[in-house]
Amino acid sequence: MPMNSASPLYATAELQAHEHRTNHAFVDAANSAHDAAQIARSEGDVDAWRNMTFLQGENLLDAEDFEACAALASSLVSGPGSTAEPQAQAEAYILLAKARQGAGLLERAADAARAAVALVAGEHDIETNVKARQALIAALADSGGLEEAWAESLALAEAIESEVDDQLVGKGYWVIGNVAFLCNKVQEGLHYHELAAATLSPARNLDIWAKFNKASAAMRLAADVADADTLRCIERAELATDIIGGSSNDHLLMRLNRGHWNYLAGDQKAAIELLEGVCADADKPLPQILAEACLLLGRAHSAMGNHDAAREHLRKAADHFEAAGAQQRADQTREHLAAEA
């Protein structure tokens, strides 16, 4: 979004926000963007207010303050400047969808993403169209709406057919592969993730490269694919995150992946040690990460014959999945729990 205000005070706050974001200081970046937005509001520049409020929301999202991010995104959807062009409105809905997903409000996340898709469905802005579809697919997949998620994935594949931006195409392949894995279309999942790995560039965006490899490893492991390519995904993610840093949930997800790898490799003791660390502080992990960790922890204890501990963690996992709106995963977890009875 272009920055329109020529006010020196605004320009200084805007510059600070971008500098903090470049340095991954997301809380500081959000604070500076808030300052710039307030200056723009006092000067009557609605476009600049909207731009800086959006930037503030992006930084709150990256800082994993999902509740505050959702509140800001809602203000962009319905507050001053809410009559903005479809692209800007769609971007606000995408931000709202991501914040709600992070907070575990999966059905409401899907609703926001659907609104974004509707706004740009007939537009020529392919990038916003793809981002909106990605947000919808992610929310649907997390909530267990896999049939609709796969239909949207096929629409996304068609949308990126003629796109030339490698990063955008790679992100599209990434999300399509995710859904294929969740639909038990393992070979298609591997195919699309291999296309994503070949298309995304670590030199262009190491942060995206790290996130992709973390996510791809998680999907492969969930499909019981514990091969050399999966291990490479885990190692790439760990190396990239060591270089750029990462959020607490980034590091928890990597530990979850390592724990899952150990579980599939038969090293249950190492798996339990890692997974107990992920579950230790229920206030930190995203609901989905916490649920997956408890599920794996229950299965690892079961493999070691610790059936009381297995039942305890499987019950917790089912509750966490249900609280996050992932009913299908909750039902699958209860199947494991029934086997422990």
C-alpha cells in the first residue's frame, strides 16, 4: 500500500515501523505503525491511517498477538476507510482471517477469508486473489472442511497457472500440497510440495523458506512419510530459523516435528522428552500445535505401554482440537483414545 502523507512526523514514524519490521522487531514495529496511524488520523488523512493500521496489524500477527490483530483488522473492515477499493478491503479480510485462525477461531476465519475471495474473484489482482484463497483453504483445512478445501485448492491451481512470480506460485503449490496431504492424497501432496520447494527461493525470502520447510515436514510426518526428504525439510527449517530467528511458536513447531520424527523412528523416549516440553506451557503454543503435541505424546506413551499417561494426553488433545474448532481431528483423536480403553 502506498504511503501518501508528506507530514514529517508521519514520515518518521512510518520509517521507524518499516525499520523495526525489517529487523523482525514486530512489537516495536506495531507500536511505530500505531504512532503513524494516530498522526495520520489527526491530520485527516484516511488513506495513510488505513495503511499504517494495516501495517500495525501485520506486525501484531507476526508477533502472535492474534486478539489485537483481529480487532484492528475488524476496524479496517468496518471503520473509517471501509469503503476502500476491493483489493484493500480484501487484504483487511485476509488479515482478519489469519488472526482468527491463529486464535483458533477457525469457522470465523473461514468466513473472513470467503469475504476476501468474493471481493477479488473478478479482479485482475492475481496476488490478492491467491492470498485470499490461501487464507480460505488454510482455515477450511484446519477446521476439517477438507472437501471444500480441496475444491478451493483446484481453483487456486487454475489461478496460478499463468502466474510468473515464482514466490507467489510456490506459495500456491505449498497450500495445495497441504490440503492434498490432509485429504490422504499423499502422492499429490508430495508432488505439490516438491514443486513448491523447487519454486520458492531461500535467497529471495529466507523466512518463507523456513516456514515452508517446517510446514512440509509436519505434513509429511502426519502422513507417516519419514524419509530422507522429510529429514532434509526438518534440517532446512532449523538452519534457516537459526539464521533469521523466529517466534516461540516457530520453535515449538520445529520441536514438534523433531518429536514426531523420533516417534516414527521408534525412539519413543526422545519423542516424549521433546513433546512434553511443547506441552509444558499451555499459554504459549497455538491451539493446533498444542493439540498435535498432546496427540503425539499420547501415542508415544501408548507405544511404550504407559496406557494411563496415553489416555490422559489423548483426552487433552481431543479437548484442544475441539476448542480450536477442528472437530474432525478431535474425532480421530477419540478413536485413538477408544483403542486405549
